[in-house]
Amino acid sequence: MTYPILLILGLLCAFAPMAIDLYLPSFPALAGAFDVSVEQVQTSLAAYFVGLAIGQLIYGPLADRFGRRRPLIVGTCIFAFASLLCAFSPSLHWLIAARFLQALGGCAGMVIYRAVIRDLCNTLESARVFSQLMLVMGVAPMLAPLLGGWLLVAFGWRAVFMVLFAFGLLALLVIWRGLPETSAPVRHSPRDMLRAYLSVFRDPALVGYGLAGGLGIAGMFAYIAGSPFVFIELYGVAPANYGWLFGINAAGFILMAQLNALLLHRHGPAYWLRRASWLYVVAAGGLLAMAIVGPEQLWPLFLPLFVAITSQACILPNATACAMAGQGEKAGIASATLGFLQFGVAAASASLVTLFHDGSARPMAAVIFGCALASLLLTWMTASRVAPSDLEF
């Protein structure tokens, strides 16, 4: 895969972390502007996750039916328009609806970057490329809250969404000029698409590994949903400094992703996925124990949280590569199914953090631990049923 294509795929990966993480420091400001609680503002985040899950089911067949470029261009236009709607939201309900539409547009890139990788790479190469792209998924969460905090202080919360509008326009230009078509259109009838969806939903590797990776993402999004309250409200971290703590976790995520790419020279993605799942569970268990104790300082809570987030940089690319192995011409629909499973679980985890909010770090920690435990069980159950040699070696 050429570096220009890799850079464009990295830009597509940045849609979700930019749209999610850039506005996290604005939660208290949004609560004040709309005269609601921070917990109610968190519903706009859950709405984004729901949009990501549903939208991917739409773009999967479109990416197979019309090729990769055209659905991607349409989705990027929707993302940019919805970002403007967010910027001029007069109420929280308006913002929630606009965020849902923004997710429906932005998720096009999430479906299509996985499909493009499947078009151009075999299973092992895919795992390495996914690991390399974790660099973007780590850097974007590192920089986005810092930029979001600065924009909030300097210009107010509406500027955050104007930056997302500009990001959408930039992405549209880059895609239009730099991304070639990597798959010939396949003339599916609606019945063919339904059959394709049924076949991938019956694929134990895609569903099992996809959900295992999705529970890793769900733990990440439980952290994203709960950390503004835990860091800013509970432990008194300034909104402008919130991004630094977020950045430390993102740096660990980046380093683990690059280490995973090197480790794949020795064993396959399924091998490392099982071992990273154990690390996730142990770290999440330590996080829950600290949350129950309720330390007066943040660092006893932050250390196990750091390890839990870092472990996900090994879980996500390996689970994705295992799930997408052997999908062939159904890569678009398989990618959409994978995204639906992953972000559907993520939306539920973010909602659970809000639902069980009790003024402590316990809801966030409990949801992360539950996701880690379920991810471990699914990983081992799937490996016992599906263990192709090229995923293990």
C-alpha cells in the first residue's frame, strides 16, 4: 500500500475521534448554555454512537454497489453540513439531532477505510495496516481535546463545530483528488444485499471477533463518556488541561499500536488478541477496585485506566483483521456489519455510564470492566470455533 493512500485512510480514521473528542471539554459549557445537566449533554454523545452504528449498515451495501469513492464523497458532504447545524444549535435537542446526522455522514469513512484495506491487503498485511492507522486514532484523541479546550476558552463552544465543518471540507477535497477507486461496482439487487448481510451475520469469525473488538471500543467510549465528569467535575481538572490527561492515554495507545505491528512479525493477530484481552481485564479490574475505594487524588484511578486504554490498541486492529479475513467481494457489507456491531455496543456502553451516574467514578469503571470481561470471553470462545492458521502462525 502506498503512503499517499495510507495517509488518506488515516484521514478517514480521524472522522470519529475528531467528532467525538474535540467537543468533550465543552460538556460543562454546553450544559450551561442549554441550562441542562452534564449528564443530559452526554446523550448527544450516545446519539452520535447510535448514528455511527446505523449509518454503517447503509454505507456497506452502497460501497459494494457503487464502489468506494461515491458513497464516501456523499457521506463527507453530510458530515460537513451537519457540523454547521451543530454549530448553530439553539437547544440540546437540536444538537442531539444534528450530532446523529453528523454521525450518519462521518461513518462513511469508517466503513470504507476498512473495505479499502481489504481490497488492497491480505489478512496479515491488513493487521499491520490497521495497527499503523492506530497512530491516527491515538494522535487525534491526543490533539482533539487540547484543541477543543483552547477553542472553548478562546471562542466558545460553537467554534468547535465550525472547526469540524472545516475538517469535513478538507477531507472532501483530499478524497476527491487523491483516493482512487479500489473496487469495481457489484450489481447487487436488494435481495442479494439481504442475503449478503445474512451470510456475514452467520459468520462466526466476523461476529465473534467483531464483538470482541467492539467491546474494546465500548470500553474506550465508556471512558470518553465518563471522563469529562470524572476528571473535570469530580477531581477538579481544568477544561483546558483535560486534553493533557486524554493525551497521555492516547500516547500509550499509539505506542502499543506500533508495538503490535512489530509483534505481528512473530505471531498472527488472533494470537496477540487473546493475550491483550487478558491485559484489558486485569487493568479494568484494577480500575474498578480503585473506583470503589474512591481515592482523594486522581492518579490511583488514572494508572489502571491508562493500561486499560493502552491494551485496546492491540485488541482493536487484531480483532478487525480477524473479522475481515476472507470476506472478499463482500468487504463493504462485512465492514458495515462489523461497524454496526462495534458501535452498537459502544453506544450502549456510553448510555450505561450516563444511566448509572451516581456522582462517582464507579459507573465508568464498572462499564469498562464489564466490557473487558465480555471481550475476553468472546475472544476465547471464537478462537475455539475458528482458528485459521494465517491468523495464528
